[in-house]
Amino acid sequence: MARLILPITLCLAMAGCVNLAPDYVRPDAAVPHAGTAAASDSAALAWRSMFTDSRVRDTVALALANNRDLRVAALNVERSRAAFTQTDAQRLPAVNAGASASRSRAGPSVSLQLAMSSFELDVFSRVRNLSASAQEALWATDETRRSVQISLVAEVTSAWLTWAADLQRQALAQQTLASQERSLALTERRHAAGAISGLALAQAQTAVESARADVATWPATLEQDRHALELLTGAALPAALEPRAEDAERDLTLLVDLPSGVPSAVLLRRPDVVAAEHSLIASHADIGAARAARFPTISLTASAGRGSSALSDLFKSGSGSWSYGPSISMPVFDGGASRAAVRQAEVSREIALATYDKTVQTAFREVADALSVRATLDERLASQRNLLAATERQLRLAEAQYRAGGSTQLDVLDAQRSLYSAQQSLITLRLSEQLNRITLYKVMGGGWNDDNNTSS
């Protein structure tokens, strides 16, 4: 066995001395313009720190522990890790041990043997590049898991906030119904006294029934909100974690401090962009493996063992044996298959490059769109609050004039509808503002300094 160590060591030293894979250089960001200002590091902000309400944090944690899509993404990582280990193992010799015993006319025989069969000397880095490609695929799969995780946090939070906004819309509809019923009672008294016509009474009754129909739609909507959130959490949501109507008016998420431009560093750290880059790097290694397959393959076979006619004599002097020898195979004619394999790998690299560019462009658009929306939200909220104040004043004046006989029931109903619409729009705009914060956090790559292994 000692005589085998030196030649095997020399052969291993020869492995990987030539690498035919093209050098990888990160492509320039394929975006119209990318700022160079230092970005606020939202990735350094742990996701738990993003939320000011413990119920939101606990709901997200429940989803991270139970969501099936995230579980599948984590299992895909484990599968890729096993595939990489299997491929990388080809870089080392595979040694098998065997023992046998037999009896024949010549007598009994016993043998023990260690054998290394067809170990490829990776002179042209074929196996090395296959291993590198598998490793890049593993890293890309892990980045995909991170992307699923970030999206899950955003979706859970959005569903929770939407539920809270719908609860407030339901409360508003109930308040409007109560107001309409009070207005109807007043109208009925005035009609009984002969102060107004039957048309005004009919208009008031119509307004009440319309408000009652609006209230009746919300229970189903709220149940759908619950179902959507529980699908994401993968489990029933405890009552203690359910949102309340007043949550729609609170700031439950922090606003990430962002630059006015879109720094390229922000784009390149997103998990989907990182995954696309790993796939691009893997395609370079695949080219190297395909090129190496067109060159001679050198393999080494070695064995060492002992044999004797009796088990007691197996380890005596003179019972040992060993052998080793190289073999070489060279492609002579394959109908152009190896050349086509190289071309296929090169085209796959071009596809990976185009995919990487498209991923960067998509990231740029998502960040730019979210920043564009953020730039107008404050002004829109201020305008909507002013509109709400104006419609409230309009309704008060219409009601006062109606009681004094200076206006009609229709004027009051118009003012009530305007107020209801303004209140609904304000709820929707507040929700949009909160969801924009979540969108910004998502498109900037999220933050995972804690709970990196939550899904595993």
C-alpha cells in the first residue's frame, strides 16, 4: 500500500492544472441609469424591527414557521446541497473494501482487498467545473429561498393590514347605517307632521336600505381576508393576533430611509439578482466542463490486498498483493456531439446573461416605481384629509339648512354620500401608504440579520 501512495499523490497534484472555463466578469447593470449614492442599508434592518406591533411580528413568525411554499423552498436548498455533495465527491478517489472466501477442489481461499476503480485525473478541470456549477446552483437555490422568505413577509403583512382596513371599512359602513337610520327617523316625524313630501321620505328610506346592503357585504369580505392570511401562515390565526379596526389608522410599519435615486448596489444585493448571477457563473463552469470533455480522459485504477488459503495465514508475510495502472481515452469521432455540447453550453451562458440583465432591469423598475409612489403619498394624504374635512363641513351645513327648511332631503343625501366616499378613500390611501412601506422593504432586498434559519 505504501508503494501506491506516491503515484496517487502525484496524480492528484496533476488534477485541475488546466481550466478551460472562460473567466467570469460581472456584467454592468443593464438599467437606464443607476445612482451611485450610498444607499440606506435596509438589509441591515432585521425584519422584526420593521414592525411596531407585536401582533404583526408574531403573525409573520407564524408564517415563517408554517408556510408550505417556504418549506418547499428550504427543501429545494437541501436537495441542491445533496446534489452538490454528490458531484463534488467525484473530485476524490472512491475506495471500496471487499472480502471473499471460497472453497474449491484446490482447497479453500480467503482474501481482503482495497480497490480504487477508474478515478479520473481531472487534468482539464472537467470534474472541477461540474462541481463549481453544482455549487453555484446550490447558492442560487438558497437565494431563491431568501426571495420567497422576503415575499412571504411582505404578503403576510399586506394581508394583515388589508384585513385591518376592511374592519375599519365595515365599522364605517355600520356608522353610516346608524346615521342614515337616525336621519330616516327625523324624516318620518317631519313627514307625519306634513312638513315634507312622500318623495323625501322615500329618498331617506332608499338611503337606509342602500347602507344596510353595504353593511351586509362586509362579513364575507372579512372571512375572505382571514382565509387569505391563514393560507399564508399555514395555520389558524390565534384570536390574540387578529387585527382591529383602529389598527388601520396606526403606523404599524417603519418607513425605511431611502435615497432619492436607485443605487446599483441596492439592485445587486436583491436575492433574485444574486440568484441570477450565480446561475450566470454556473454557466461559465458548464462551458469549461463541456470543453474538457473534448480532451483525453486519464483514469487511474489501483488495488491492494491479501489472500491465503486459511484465515490464520491472511496477514503473514508474502500474502500481500497490489496493482495500479492508468488508462486513457480520447474522443476520435462522435458525429459532432462534443462540439454541439460546447455550443449548447455557450448558448446557455448567453441565456443566463439575458436572464440576469432582465432580473436587474425588473429590480430597477420595482424600486423606481415604489419610490415614485412614495414621493406623492404625503401630498395625496394631506389632500384627502382636507377633502374629508370639507365634506364633513358640507354635511353639517346641509343638515342645518334642512332642519331650518332651507334645503331638501336630496342635498343632505348628496352630502352624506360625499362624506362616505371621502372616508372610504382615506382608509384606502392610508392602506396604500402602509403597503408602500412594505413594498419598498421588499424590493430593496429585505433584512434578515435575525431569523435567517427560521424556515429550516
